[in-house]
Amino acid sequence: MKKLKMIGAALALALSAQACASGGLVDLGVYDRAGGRRLLPHWHQGRAYVAGRPGDEYRLLLRNRSGEPLLAVVSVDGINVITGERADPQQSGYVLEPGRSVEILGWRKSLAQTAAFYFIDMADSYAARTGRPGNVGVIGVALFRKKQLPPPAALGRAEQGAAARRSDAANELGTGHGRRELSAAYYVRFERASRAPAETVTLYYDSRRNLIARGVLHEPQPFPGFVPDPAGITLPRHGGHG
């Protein structure tokens, strides 16, 4: 434990997994764990949204699209998914090797376990229950390239704040602190090439009902009105001949 505390922010947790708002460096996907389906993003006013359903567990999948190692500092509802701190890019993250993926099942409790992510009303979300409800409904990934020079004694840090938002929608959806499960990880050394993220990928989420109310999704109507004339067609006139 003393060794881990000494190395602190210089270390990143590395996972192996299989391979989304997408960035230039990574793909970010949210998957429903019961059905295994990906929640498709919907774009609205420059933001990507996914619709979650209260009670459903979900997982995040990050795929490294680049040809170099990356450090991904991941936040859910403005909270670092590894440390549980108010999110900041200078904190610990997951290391993605070139072309590889990392599967994030939940809040990391140890090198062996996570507490599952699941959708829940904002008031019962992990962020709200720990007194930090201000950024519920957003998933953020700050990405760092690896420094190519021989690592110096002092370790790099990042200093920009994580992306945040506050929605005024009623019954806003958040992420709960769910069941414990096995999810092995290990520590590796990763020195950042820069103090600021090379890229930040952001994905917003809420219930389908709230996304429809905000105009992100459009609910098809079985009885929208009367039948309009088709465009570009000359309609015959009714009546007798002669």
C-alpha cells in the first residue's frame, strides 16, 4: 500500500478487454449489459446523447483508434471512476495499448473488483449520495499521449478540469453504485507527453422521456393528423368527362 501511495498519480490502471461518441483517438461506447446491445448516440446541437432506462446496468467500452499507447482518464457524473474523486484530468486512468480496447464495468473498488454502473434517478445516483450532483448525466474521457523521451524523476501532471454540465430536466437520470463483481486490473507506469489532454470525448445520457422532452429524440406518432398530398405529383381531378 505504501508503494502505491508513493507512486500515486504517476500510475495508471491497465485492463485488457475486447473491442461510440467517437473522437480522433478513441471510440467511446455505452452498452446495455443485459441485452449486450450498444446504446446508439443521438446528436443534438453538437452533443451526443444516449437514452438509458432506470434499473438497467451498463458498461463503457473504449477502443484505441491510434497507433500509440494512450492514458484515458474517465469520469461518470463528474466523478473519476477509479478514485471516486471529483474528476480532473490529472488523476489516474486506464491505459489503452494501440488498437486495443478497455471494458469498464463500474466504479473501481480495488484491483480485483468494481461496483456496477446502472441507471437510476438522479437523487439516488452515486454522485448525489456523495454530495456531488452538479454533473450528473455526462461521461467524459480525457486522453493523453505517452511521453517518448526517457522518463525524468518528476512525473507529469495534467491541469485542466473535466467537462461538466447541469440539466434542469425533471427526474434526471444518473449512475448508481451497484453490485460488486470481479474485474481485474494492475498498475503500470505511464508518463504523459503533455500537461493538457490531447483530446477529450464527451457523451451525455438521460432517460428516453427526458431526451424527447428536450428535443433530442422524436417520438413517432401513430395518429399525427390528416393525409397530405405527395410532393412532386400532379393529382387527377375528380369529375365527369366531356
